[in-house]
Amino acid sequence: MKSANSVFSSLGTTIFETMSRLAQAHNAVNLGQGFPEGLEPAEVVAKAAQALTQGSNQYPSMLGTPELRQAIARHEQRFYGIHADPQTQVLVTSGATEALAACLFGLIEPGDEVIVFEPLYDSYLPIIRRAGGIPKPVRLYPPSWEIPRDELVKAFGPKTKLVLMNNPTNPSGKVWTRAELDFLAAQMRMHDALAVCDEVYEHLVYDGQSHIPLMTLPGMADRCLKVGSAGKIFSLTGWKVGWVVGNHTLLTPVIKAHQFLTFTTAPNLQAAVAFGLDQGDAYYRGLVSTLAARRDRLAAGLAKVGFDVFAAPGSYFINAGFLRLPGKPTDAEFCLDLTEKCGVAAIPVSAFYDDGQDQKVVRFCFAKTEAVIDEAITRLQRYFG
Ligand code: PMP
Ligand code: GLN
């Protein structure tokens, strides 16, 4: 038999699916895969239900419904002062995962170099490689996860086509500083590079900090595509409604890729997301304060158990080192044991590196109910004595 595509056939199953299946099999508290619990806004869900029974159930425009594209444009203007024409500069996708794939398939030519930052979200490398791109990883180190300026300068070269960046960052929880963004923007201008900005956690920034889209920096509007996800904004990750906003020339090949990936996205969910994006400031502020409190609750519990807990200024995730706990497992072994024997699932941070090398760090999702967080801490305390 002839061989299948080498990029995909060499891959294992994504760590999120693997750990969630394991958590289910062992009845573990699942702090692994990043999905929230107890935060779904009832009025947004009700809007989807209403649209399902009373609205259209046929193909909407491949660009997204006009209502949702207009709502996304309003959202970008309201929070960042970004002007996006809903007719030509907004594309609705089936989640950010599809948005990222469409961006990479639409922009990369075989042989193009793509700068990425490790640890990175696990869909990036396979899609870059399947598009014929060559990943140029820049490594970040805990606990600060600061951008290493020298390494970033070295990563750029004549073949650099684009930078795939994620802010706030999964898994590290990093929020890029203005100085880091300025530095990246200067390199992009110098090397005539583009950026795909995965900003799915844009509203999940804590401690009074605010999110700065790379696109808003001088000269960046024509170089950046900004990716968003309703899954994260409304704690409805199963909905898979995402989008891409940006310059029409850059967006055009992305739309062409999207038309043959998924073509379009459930119209009822689009209607509900369009409604949701116009929620008042209280909704967005409430999400931040609720999640920050849950983060603090989990961080305090993990510290008491003996983990070295890193700062988590953004996203759903807390990272923690376990070197002070007994045994000398790899992070993958640690997470396996934790799920099977202690009944708490987490994600080994090695899964976010191309070489899968042990980092001795694990990622916990804190977007859970207080009861779930407390149960996880009780189990950890019992297990580690
Ligand atoms: N990018 C990052 C960094 C993520 O953590 C996620 C989470 N699933 C996605 C993209 C994909 O988002 P979606 O569920 O909208 O496809
Ligand atoms: N983004 C989520 C996480 O990092 C998972 C998404 C998925 O399972 N594909 O946990």
C-alpha cells in the first residue's frame, strides 16, 4: 500500500484528547484540556436555541452571517479601536483552529520560514509543515517566559514569511508586554514579515493588565491577521465559532482556503455569538474577575500541596513545577500517575515542544467551578500526604 501523508501519519493523538479520555476512564477531576465549567452565559445559549428553532438552518454566506461579521467589527472597534470593514476584513470560521489552518494554508508557500514560540499550541507545527512551511522555533523559559531578544533576531532571515504568535499564550499564560510587541514589530518591518496573531484568550487577562493586539502597533495593520474565538469569550468551547480580522489583501487567500476547509459555520451559533459580542462591559469584567478568583484558588491550593506555581497573568492556565514532590518522573509520567492514581488530570508541558522533551512542568486549567477546584486540591493533598 502506498504511504499516507507523512506529516499527519507520524503524529500521535493530541494530548488534550488523550488526557480527557484517560481522565474519564479513571474518573479523575479533569484540569487537563482547556474547557471551562460553570461560566456559560445563559442568555447567549438561549439565543442559539431560539435561532435553531426560529432561524435559518441552511448554509450561511461562507464569509459568515452579516450580523456576526458586523458584531465582530464592532467588537474590534470597541475594545481596541481597530477599524475592520465587515464586508471585506472579517471572516467567520469554524473555531480558531480552522482560522489558523486557513491562515497558514492561505499564506505559506513551500519553503517559507515561519517563526513560532515554544512552548506552543499543538496545532501550529503540523499545519505549518503540511503547508510546506519551515518552523523556526524561539524558546521561552519559565517562570517569566520573556521573549529572548537575541534568539528572536536570529530566527528572522531572508526566508521569513510570517510569525505565528499567541497572546495571551497557551500553555504558559504569558501576556506579551508592550515592549516585547514593539520589538517583534520592528523585526517584522525590517524583514518585511507578516504575523498571524492567535488572540483567542484576548479577554482573559488578569490583574488590571490589558490586552494589546499586535495589529494596533505602528505599521502592523497591513501585516497582521488577528484570530479570535467565541469558545473562549463565552466559555462555550464546543461551539467552534472563530474568526479572522485583517487587511483585505492578506485575508483574501485565507478566505480561499476556508472555502474548501469548512466553507461555513452553523448559522444559529453565529446568531448567538453576534448577540453575545454586544454584551455590556459588566459581562467582560465579570468573566475576568470570576476567572482570576478561580486562578487564585487553584494557585493557593497547588502551592500548599508543594508545587512551584508560576504566575498566570492570562488564559485559562496555571503552570507548576513538581520537583519538590517525591519521585523523579518526567512531566508525562507525572501526569499519567496523577490521573490514574490521584484522580486529577493535568497536561505535561513537554507536549507543547516540538521535541517533546521533558520540562518537569505541568499545566492545570483553572476555569472550573470552585467545587471542582476544591475536590482536585483535596485529592492532591491526600495523594501527596
Ligand atoms: N489557539 C489556542 C492557543 C488555543 O488554546 C485554542 C483552544 N482550543 C485554539 C486556538 C482553538 O480554538 P477553537 O476552539 O476556537 O478552535
Ligand atoms: N485549547 C485547549 C487546551 O489547550 C484544547 C483544545 C483541544 O482540545 N483541541 O487545552
